[in-house]
Amino acid sequence: AEGDPDAVLHPGDWLAEACLWVSWQFMGKARSHGRSALICLSYPKLLAAVNLHKEASFDLILYARHFVATLNDIPEEELTDLPINVDLPDVLS
């Protein structure tokens, strides 16, 4: 599947977030036409940080479940590394 080749990411957008929650095959390439910053978040380091802040673990688990449910509802030919809209419950909004 291919995402929108002209897609523009904005501050705060995630790219390939699915790799944090599921086994993921990257879907394409990303490039910048100007200055940009990229922060790579590894799943083991995310878990280590959450373990230091137990109150965040419930929210993280709940978010991950909603993310995966949303991902599972996307037809395979429409999967992308681009950000997806996750319908969150009020406790996470």
C-alpha cells in the first residue's frame, strides 16, 4: 500500500507509530524539503519510562488497545506509516 506521496506532517505528528504497538513493515520513505527534527522512540525505552511512572501505564495500555483496534479496522491496502486518527475514550482525550 502507498500513502499520499504529497502528505505533509505537522509538529506533533507521528510517523510509523504502529511499530510501537504491533509487528510492522514500514510502508515507504519519508523526506523533508526543509529543516526538520526526528525523534526516534524505542518500545523498550518507552516501557522503561512508563515503569518509572506507574500512573501513566494505564493510559498507555488503554491508548495502545485503541490504536491497535483502529489499525485493525483499516483495510490492508490502505495501511500507511502516516498518522492515523484514533478514536479515544473520554478518559484519554
